[in-house]
Amino acid sequence: MAKQTISYIGLGSNLGDREGAIRKTLKMLADSEQIEVVRVSDLIETSPLGDTEQPEYLNAVAEIKTSLTVEDLFKKTADIETSLGRTRGEKWSPRIIDLDILLFGSEVINVSGLTVPHPQMHLRSFVLKGLCQLNAKLLHPVLKEPIYELAVRLGGADFVLNPNLPQLISIAGIIGVGKTTLAKRLSNLLGGKCLFEPYDTNPFLADVYAGKKEVALDCQLYFLTFRARQLASDVLGRQQIYISDYIFDKELIYARRLLNTQQFALYNEIYPRFSVKITAPVLVIYMTDSSQNCLERIRKRGRPYEKEIQVSSLGTFASDYDNLFAEWKICPVIRLVMSKLDYTKDADIEHLANQIRSYVTI
């Protein structure tokens, strides 16, 4: 008996009878003696990728069992597309039917015209939602993470790799979680340039930590202007990886907590003039740990102006970060729970770096 492989195929249509085209495609797959359609996800309506104006898509994912080789399965899907009237146009153009081999067992295939797993499936919520319905615990053969984890990273949004943008990776998390250490280690593996926060050069920071609220606005404006210059869209180069040990959007978190009403009102007038000019990250790494563990790291590094930091204030900022990323749609977010994982270990950091390579393009 020929070897049977479980494969997952993505189906999409945005022309004519979209649902009818998907149903016909599934029947044509099932009519093949060498293919068994095992299960099909719900239909999901999505907006088209890219900046083109075209109709909404209907998408689904099919789980099949096949004795075909991956090359023969690819030929079969191409033949079905052609028979249903698919015409080959420019990338992301409208189509009667689109078939993609998402996964073929646990195999990794890179041959002319065919890459499996699909090279950008981890950036498509409509694909990952369908896969989660069928088998949420499937392990991505390249990223080595389950499908449900990849889906959570997208927050329901769909993303596209863009080589024309600076490839900014922003590491987020409360003080003491280990952002700078991680940035340095990732920079060595990815060949990226580190962008560090100006803690040691901010002349107002020690006074703020000492409780002198009258200089809180000066402190926040120092951070704001420094970070805006560092992340300016006309400063960072294209096709270059940058790793910042902060995320620019934290500015409002700290401003709301540290400034009084009058200070924040003024800050809020100034902030938009800088925020519109900064480079948005293509990936966020959100590090979390208990406030107590973070406080212990703060104590160990021994910065005099940080000695008054309390567990309660760290917990407050941790909640603010959670709220920030609860509705985050700007880019994918990899969440690292530091109490469960140790990214000071070579194997762990290499695993993370391998994943990051799939979310950036250089």
C-alpha cells in the first residue's frame, strides 16, 4: 500500500460564486483516487492582501490524506485551478480559486516553484484559524511551534513581509525583565544593530525616581525626543535588521503613570508630532515575568536611581503592557514567559532567532 500523508490545503476565492468554487474544488479533490478529503474548516471571509481594490475573499482549509508525492499534489492543485478558470496574473490579483499546499506531513520542501510549509502561512490569521479548527496542536515544521501559538501572535490580523521597510524588532516588557540582554544576544545571531534606551544619559531620571515630580515632564520629553530621533523613518535603513530594547508605544504608558494632569495634557499635545515620524516594528517580542523576579534583577544590576522601585509599581506597568498588546494590530507579537523559558541558554535563544527569521526579510 502506498504511503499516506496528511496534508493541509488552503482554499480561497473572491470572484463569481465564491462558495460554489470552493465546493467544486473540494469535490474534485475528493474524486481523485489518491486523495481523501478528511475534514474542512468553516468558511472565513477576509479582505484581500496588498493595496489593491478587489472583492472580499472566502477562505477555508482542507485536511486531506493522500498517496501522492508533494510534487504530484502540487500539479493536481494547479490543474484544478486551471480547470475552474483560474488565470495567472500579478501577485494577489483576483481569482476564481486559489489553492496552496500549507503543510505536507512534517516535511520541509524547497524546490523550484514550491515551498512547503507555505512561506507566509504564519502571517495569515485566516489560514491559522482554519488550521486551528482542524488541529490546533499541529507543529509548524520550520518554526517548531504549535499552530495555536502562531495564531495568537497575529491577534486576528494578517500581515505581509515587506523588504522595503526597515526590519525593526522591538522588545517590550517592564523594567528588569531582561530586554537589553535579549537584544544583545539576538543581535549577535541575526546580524542586527541594537538600539538601546538612554537610561544612563537622561539627566532627569534619578530625580524622578527620587520623587521629584516637577521634573517628570522633562524626563518624559527627553525619552520621547531621543527615541523619536533613534527610530525616525528617514534614519533607519531598508533591508537592515534593528533590535530595540524598548517599544516606542510605551511612551504613553509611562507618561500616563508619571505625569500629573497638567503635565500630561501638554505631553499629549507634543507626542503626536513625534510619533507620526517613527518606524513601526515588523515584529514585537513581549517579555513577561513576575514582578518579584524583575525586582530581583533590578537589585542585582545595582543602578542607584532604581533602588526605590517597588513590586506594586512593576505590577501596575505590567498590566498596562498587557492592555497595550491585548488589541495590538501593528505587527505580530511573540510572547515570552520568562518563568517558563530561559533565553540566556544557547538552545533557547537559537530557537527564538530561528522563528524571528520567518517574520523579517532582508
